[in-house]
Amino acid sequence: MARWLLRVYVIGFCAFLVSCSEAPSERAAKHESRGDGYVQQEKFREAVIEYKNAARATPDNPAIHWKLAKAASQVGDPSTIFTSLSRVVQLDPTDFDAQWSLGDFYLAAGKTDEAAKLAESLLAARPQHSAGYLLRAGLALGADRVSDAIGLLKQAAELDPTMVRPLLALANIYFAQQELRQAAEWYERALKVAPSSADVRVARGHFLFATGTPEEGRKEFQKAVELSPDQEHVRLVLADRYVALGRRDGAERELSGLVADMNSHKARKALAELKLAAGQVAETKPVVSAILEADEHDPVGIYLKGRIALAENDVPQAVGLFEESIGRNATLSGPHLYLGLARLAQGRVDSAQEALREAIRLQPDNEAAHLTLAKLYLAQQKQAEAEKEAWQALRLNPANLEAAVLYGDAFVLGKNWAKADEVYGAIVRQFPGQPIGYVKMATLRKVQGQSAEAAQLFSQALSYAPNDLVILQDYLVALVESKQEPRADAVLKEYLSKASRDPNLWRLAGRLYVSQRKTDQAEKAFKKALELAPDVALVHYELGQLYLLERKLPAAESAFQAALKKEETNSEVHTALGLVLASQGRVDEASTQYRRAFQLNPQNAVAANNLAALLSEQRDWDDALGFARDALAVAPSNPAIKDTLGWIYYKQGRFEKAYPFIAEASAALPQHPVVRYHHAVALAKIGKQEEALSELKKALQLPGHFPESDRAAQMVAANKVED
């Protein structure tokens, strides 16, 4: 035993001596050599490991860190890229290329101050080199100073006419600005400079696809495949372009081909995303299974499994899988994006925004994350933020119709009618044959009170989508609003004669008759729809809404109960039933319905607000306050919700807290006597007695009796407001 121990000791000690006898530079050279070999074989992950070992052996060698940064960029490892580039610049402040690459990295990460410093450093070092101008242009573009960016890029192109980057950047900017002639010219210039560049072919192909010459675009992509040493990458980009242009069949063909030809897991992952986007959950499952069979810990595979869970409404499991994916690789943007969507489904708006912003930080060109944030900000009526996110999505993909629509909608929210009209007009020109541009322009005309023009535009939209009942309804309502009721009746009659067995058309007829105050005809139309589709919950719901409008509360209750028997999980029906029950004084039953509505849909601000109001009447201040806050988080500009929240604070005796909410509500709802009454008594509580009396008199002058009318009249008579 002693000999064995001695032998082990001697062997171990000798190994230690051998290890110690090898100089760090020699170890570094060995690892560097192996890394170089892996790079030649395009095994970049292995190269990163070897270069890291070399860097540990000789941490002050900038050349090693530079190689490590380049290898890491091939595998998408931003942390290693940043650390390595920073180290190169620290060790050799004169390394121009490293400074330039680090500046690009800062720009992509949104670290504008750091990028600006490096831009100035590059210009000072080489004023005739394009690098500094390119960084400055990127900064200008990020700040929406498009004309400045164009000028800087043109300077860069003049300094180095053989560099492709400024030429492509100019082409892409003009493309995003819808200046298609100039975009085409710059793409041509880029092609002349670098006819063998796969990147140029791909960018020009994208442009051709988006501007109506898809066959020419496909040829450019095919040429890019021939030119690129990385055929997998180009074919993946081609599939992505097909997706962006709505050509799902082309994308699936390319991805399936890649799986068959190269057993590409990247293609499998993209194919799974494509199938999920099309709602083909069952078809996605075997694709994801193949990914996880190859590596059960694959973070993308786990994320895709989470996507399947989310599609099947298993939100808790989806959240868990997204968080597991992030735990395995926090640098992936997709899991953060869908974690944001899952948290939205849970009503966790703040944490959803946090996840979406992280998705964009990790991948600034994450089009879907920008789009989702734009929609979220629009719903929250945050105009500037919505405009910015929609523009970012549109800048990334000028052919993205949804981004263009959201961009225009943001201007509508900001009441910038001219800019909204410009954007919607561009949609009409860029997407000929698509009804959405005309629909949006028509809706804008309605907002501006131009119903006749709106009707004409809806008619144009309907010519491209004659079976779209939503557009038909908008058209008919616009005709009614522009005093063209005979025309509206004639169009509806024509549609009904062609499709008299379509329950959805009869539902539309019912809604139109309601807008015309033809309640008897509306009831007949809804009952006809009910006869044709007795199992459709929405038909019962719409009939109930008509009865609620006519104050036929027992009939409304019966219709809503019938709707819930068909579809118990419909949040809106529970809300409507709660309103009926509350109107009958059945407060506990109404509260139950509102709670269920909010449980089913945490974005249902009406249910949360109404429940808060009922709870406040029962003096359940804490729960009332919680639901009122929930409602305001969903609809922060809704004056009725502000009044509810302010009144709860008032009832709690928190007058300073109550007043701003009630004042804003009163300003937004000047014809609402109850809100004006609330404003009056809130003014009195903060010592503004004269203003309170004036407000109380205005409340009493408004038409309609309100519960506090008698008390208000007594206070006016006494010339003193006190609650």
C-alpha cells in the first residue's frame, strides 16, 4: 500500500513538474494554434474554448483577444465579444479595427454615449476613413435624425467608394422611407461595387420581393446561395424573407429542404416557429421533439416547447419553460419575448414590459418584440412610445404591414392627422390590392368627422375584400352617419339576398339596425341569427345587449345566461351580466360575475372598474382600491376609471390623493353629473369652497337626475359644500 501511494505521489508530482515547466506563452501558443485550426474548420464553438484558454495563459496579448472576439461573433456570444473587444482596446488603444468593432457593438446594444466617444476617437485617428462616419450615422439613425444619417453615410461612401456597408445602409434607409427610386439606385451601386457579395444579393432580393418583383428577388437569393460559403445561413435568410412577405409556402419549402439536405437543426427551429405562427401546434410537436432528442437541454428547444404550452393556453407551464430556457441561455431574445407575452396573458403588465425590453436589448432587431411593445403602448395610450416602437419595427422591415399600420395608429392617437394620413396613404401605395390601407384612411376620416369620405374609402376597401363583414359593417355605419340610410339599406338588402342563411350577416344587420335605432328590426335580425346558429354564444350576447339597451333587464339577463351556457369562459358576457344584475340591485351576484370576468381576462378594465365601484359601496375599501388600480393599469387614460379610483380615495378620507384623479375625470366627462358632483365635494375637501359651489351648480344644471341631486341642491341653497 505504501509503495502504491508513493507511486501515485511520484506520478502526480512529475505531472505537476511537467505542467509547471511549460511556459504560459507556450501553452497559449498551443491553444491558439488549435483555435486557428477550428476556425479553418468552421468549428467556432471549439475555437472559442481554445482562444479562452490561450487568453487565460497570456491575458495581456491583444491578438488573442481579437481572435476570441471574432470567433465569439460567429456563435452569437455577445458577452464574450464585448469582454474581448474591450480588452483589446484597453491593451492597445491604437487598434483601429477593434475600436470600430467595439463601437458597432455599443451601437447595437444602445450604449450611445460609449459609441459616440469611439466615433470621435476613430475620426481623430483617421479622418479620411469611413468608420467614424458610419458610427455617427448609426447614432443619428437611432435618434431618428434620418437626414443627418443619410448625409454621414454619403460622406462615408465618398471616402471609400469600394466599401459596401454605407451603400447598403443608404439603400435600406431610402427603402424604409418609401423612396423606392433612390433605394433601387443605391442597391444597384452596392451590386456594382460587390457583385460577389452574398449580403448585397440578399438585401437587394429583399427589396425586389417587397416592391412587387418576387421572381427577380428569388433569383437574387439563389445567387446569394451560390456565392455564400454558408449556404445554410442564406437559405435561412431567404425563408425569413418569405415569412416577412407572407409567403409561408416558400418559407416552409426552404426550411424543409434544409432539414432534408443538411439535417439542419437551425432550420428545424425556424420551421417550428413558422408552424407555431400558423397555429399548427400538432404539426410542431414532432419537430420540437426531434430538437430535444438531439439535446434535451437545448435552450431553443425548451423555449419552443414553451411556445407550444402557450398556444395550448397552459400559461403557467409556458412561463416555467421560458424561464428555464433563459436560465440555460440568458442571451436568447425569443424566450424573453414570449415570457413577456405569457406575463401579459397573466395580466402582469409591468413584468411583461420588462421582459419585452430585455428581448430588444439582447436583439435590437427583434421585430416581433418592437411590434408587441408598440401594441402594448397603444393600448396604454402612450403615444410617443408606441410611435417609436412601431417605427423601429418598420425600419427593420419596411414590408411589414402590421408595423406600418401601428405606426399610423400611433399618429392617430397623438391626433397628428396629417402624418397618419401620410402613413396610411403609403400603405395603399405599397400594398396595392390590400384593403387595410383604405380601412385605416376611412377610419381616420370618421375621427375627423368626414363620414361621407369615410364611406367612399370603406367602399374601396370592400371592393378588395367583398366578403369581409367587418369592412361591410364599417361601410354601412359610415353611410348611416353621412345621412345615406337608403343606400345603406340597399347594400344590406343585396348582401342578405345573396346569403340569407349566413347568421353572421344577420348579426351584422342587427347591429346596423341598433345604430339606426330600429330596435324592432334589430330584434328580428338577432332572432334570425339565433335560429340559424343557436349554439353560438355571441348571438345570445348581442341579443342581450339589445335588451340591455332597451332596459329590458329580465330578457337581457336570460340572453346573457344562455350565452354563458354556450361559452362560460367569455369575459365580456360575464361583464354584461354583472351590469344587468347590478342595475337590478343584486350586488353580490353582480360582484361574482365581475370577479369571474376579471379572472378570465385580467385586461378587462370594465369588469375591474365596475367591481371596484360595487366594493366601494359596500365599504370594502382595500379590495375596491386594488381592482380600481388594476383597471387603471390596463386603461390609464380612461376618465371613468379615474373617477372610480379618486372616489375610493375620497371615501377613505385621502382627499389630496383623490383630487387629481377626480379633477381629470371631470375635465374629460363634463356632461356627467355624478362625476361633476364628485369633483365639487373633492374641491371642498381641499379648501376650494368657491370653486366647489360653482362645480356643484353645473352638476345640477346637467340633464338627468343623479342619486346625490337632492343633497347637492341643499348644499347650493346653504351656499356651502360639505359631504
